[in-house]
Amino acid sequence: MSLEEEVNRDAFRDKIATVDEEGKRNWVYPKKPKGRFYNWRKYLSYVLLLFFFGAPFIKINGEPLLMLNVIERKFVFFGKIFWPQDFYIFVIGMITFIVFIILFTVIYGRLFCGWVCPQTIFMEMVFRRIEYAIEGDFRKQRKLNQSPWNAEKIRKKTLKHAVFFAVSFLISNMFLTYIIGSDEWFDLISSPPGQHLGGLGAMIIFTGVFYAVFSYFREQVCTVVCPYGRLQGVLLDSKSIIVAYDFVRGENRGRFKRREDRDAKGKGDCIDCHACVDVCPTGIDIRNGTQLECVNCTACIDACDEIMDKVGFERGLIRYASEENIKEKKEFTFTFRMAAYSIVLGILVSVFVMLLALRSDLDTSILRQSGMTFQKAEDGTITNLYQYKVINKTGVETPVKFMLEGNRGEIRHVGTKELIVPKGEYIEGKFFIALTSEELKNKPRSFQVGIYSGDKKIDEVETTFLSPGKR
């Protein structure tokens, strides 16, 4: 192959499929996909959409299944409340997620993008299907857009965009329930709009953003905004499993002719039908190899398999495979490398789950009052003043009491002794620790303060004590 041919063959890598040479948008009209992979993706999308629309209304112990209230810094996962004091768990969770994405992509490619990414699910399984139902398949859509404005075009465009806006409004409402909770959301929509102008304004803005993304920006979210597509260039290697074209079997391409000896003519199994390109939602030609626009949606696999069935060739010209599988004509095997990475992923997830399971229901801090030294009470005891704060991470109010461990000293509360921490809230206050001279003599000046709910010990905090001669 000459240098010029080599350059021309890889010229597609100098641009993206959705932008022409003048920098203008190439509107993508993908053919409506069908096939076994598409059906599996549909069923999975139904489950994920059902979870998305139902999770805010499912409650565990009075708390929502999921809530991300960034305004009040209150987060709920599977009925458990997390406060800023649990930020370390969030950090570990984010690190786990990032490492998981990296290792998962190294092994399995962009499987996440094609199967469970919210952008792909909403675009391909909701909005695109609405578009097919109203405007027809890809040729009818192109013809409609190129036609002059008439009654049919106005009717279809108005209907489509009205439905798009309504669905976007519904999605933005669902996102709002994840922030403020379903109860607050019900109160919001049942109250007069004039009482919630700020919330209504935010809803309209978010609705506009979703509408713009799914009616206009579309696949460019994956190619321009999302960093994951660009990261795959450094994450994937020849062993990564991707949606790949079998160039060994498919080349050289040539039109199909009945009763033709393709081997004698030097032709491969690719009949250059363009079906894989027609069905691609990002407008690429998968036969050019791995590209950042490819989201591994498998539409090209289904399209190619259908053509292979029609011409009597074996399926799998486009399939899930690694470059190594194709070059060396090997069947897919679960390698030691994949097993090792999967074990690491399992360990990371297990550690994160263990941290969640071992997290205490109450978080207590006890600090000696700054700027104050010991005091001598009227009864002759030596006292130190302490500040406490108890955070209730559960969904029920919890009575608590403080007790000194080791049968030494006495706790004297400033104010009420009845301490009840409301669910998801916190209480704070002050108390004195009082010790006699005998209890101070030759004894350590650090104490364990137990926090009890009834007779059950739920937390323990260590603190220090100042006394004459010990500062």
C-alpha cells in the first residue's frame, strides 16, 4: 500500500462524523434498529427506566430509596441517610467508581455507554422511538426535513416537539424528586405556582436543557461533551472487548452476486451494503475500526447479522471481539488478565459495601470547651466543660444518654438531661464531667464516654480532662 493510500485510508480519524469539512453539523438520520441485541437493550432499558421513575417514591423506614439533596447536604441511599460527616465514604465511593470505570473499560470496552448510560437510554429508547413513530424511518425523516413547509410537515414537527418537551418536563420533574424528595415534590406541584416561582423557574430551565439535548444536540453529547469517549483512546488496547468489524474475514469488500465465487475474485464476506453505517446513531463506519464516536450500541451487529442471513453467510462479521481475537482468528476466552481485573473490581466494590454496612447510625463528637481550664465546684469536685454534637443518621428519632466508662466521675448536663435526636437531624449542647480528688489521683486523664440508646451502647468517644497539676 502506497503512502497516499495509507493516508487516505485513515483520513476519517482527522474529523468526526457529525461535522463536515466546513465545520457545519452533519445531521445523522439513523435507520430504525432491530435484532436480538436491540431487543435485549430494550428490555434492559425498560428495567432502568422503571427504576428511574419509581425509585423516588419507594421508601425504606420512612426514607426514600435514593435522594441527593445537595441543598441541605443530605443524601439517602437505599433508605440510609448520609451527612457531610460521611464525606469520606463518598470520596472512597468516587475513587472506586473511577477505578471501576477504568478497569471495566480496559476489559469490556464501552459497554456502559451502549447499554446503561442515561444519555443513550433516553436518546435511543425514548426520544428516537417517538421520532420514528411520528416521522417514520430514516429516509422519511430526511425527506421530511428537506421538503418545504406544508401542512404535513407542520403537523408532524409540532407534534414531535410538543411530545419531546412534555417528556423533557417529566424527566426534569423526576430529577427534582431525587433532590428534594417525593413528599416535597408533591407539596410543590399541589401548591399555587406563585408560591414557588424559584422552583418553577428552575424546572423550566432544566426542561429546556433536556429538550435541547435530546431534540438538537443528541449524539454530540457523546462526541463533544462526554470525556469518556476520548478517554477510551488510552484505556483500550488490543485485548479489550469492543464492537469490532472482522476485517480479516470481511476484506476485500465487494458487492454480492449470486453464484459468484468470492474467494476466486479475492472478495471477503463484506458485501459493502452500507447497512452498518445506515443504522449507526453517531454516523460512523464501524469498518474503519475503533472510533471515539462509537458507543458500542450493537446496532451495527444486528444490521450486519440480518444481511449475513439474507446472503447465506455466517453471522459475526461485526461482533463483540478484541483486535487480537480478529487478527489471530481466536475465539473469545476469559483470560487471566480479565480475571485479575475483575477480582480487583470485586474487591473495590466489596470494600465500599463494607464501609456502608459498618457505618454507625449515630455520629458523636465531644470536645472540651476551648479557652477554659478546670473549675472547682462547691462540693469539692474538679470539673471540665464539654460541648457535644450528636447526628442521627437513621430514619427514626433516637433517645440517647452519655455515661463515663470505668465507673469514674459524673456527667452533669447543662440544661435538660432528656436527649432525643430527631430522625435525620442533630442535637448539640454542653455538659460537665466532675471528678473527685481521689478519682484523679494517679489515674490517667483520658476518658471514654459511652453513648447509649436505652441499654444499648451505640458509640464511644475518647476525651481528655484538665486538673490541677495536669495542664
